[in-house]
Amino acid sequence: MADEPKETKETTDSQEAPKALEPPETASLLGGAEEGFISHLVELRDRLIRAFLAVLVVFLAIVYWAPQIYSVFAEPLIATLPAGSSMIATDVTAPFLFPLRSP
């Protein structure tokens, strides 16, 4: 038994135990310096402009199909209306509230 080689425990990089995750220091998060209030406002403005442009692009892309999109959403309500009645819009929020008009 003295002739048997002893097993040595060699660790490689892939076999090392994972280290505990430590939060990064504040200075490294901020790029070494603290940002000012104005720079945050500039970033907010840029993000708001991008969001507005994204909404505008989506609106312009689907505005052509607005009647078809409306009919898809209104079809279940129209199917349940009493005979001879129709949907009307009496104010700005009326299309969202679906008032009914009977003849």
C-alpha cells in the first residue's frame, strides 16, 4: 500500500468555489465621480424624447388600420346590443365607456 500514489487535490480555476458576490463600491458605479442634478435632467429629457418618438412611430405605423382595429375591439359589444340600437359618442371619454342609444 505504500506503493500506491496518494491522491492530491489540485484545484483549477474552473473548480474553485464561487466567491461571495460583493456589491461594487459607489465610486465605481458612478464612474469615479458623482453626477450632478443637471446631468440627470438631461438624461431624463433624452429618455422622454426617445419614448415620445417611439410612441409616435408606432401610432403612425398603425393609424392606417384604425377602423379595423376599432371594429375588432367593438365587435363583442356590438354583438350584444339590443336590436335597433347603436353605440354613440357624446363626449371625449364616451368611446371608452360605450354608451347605448335606443331608437
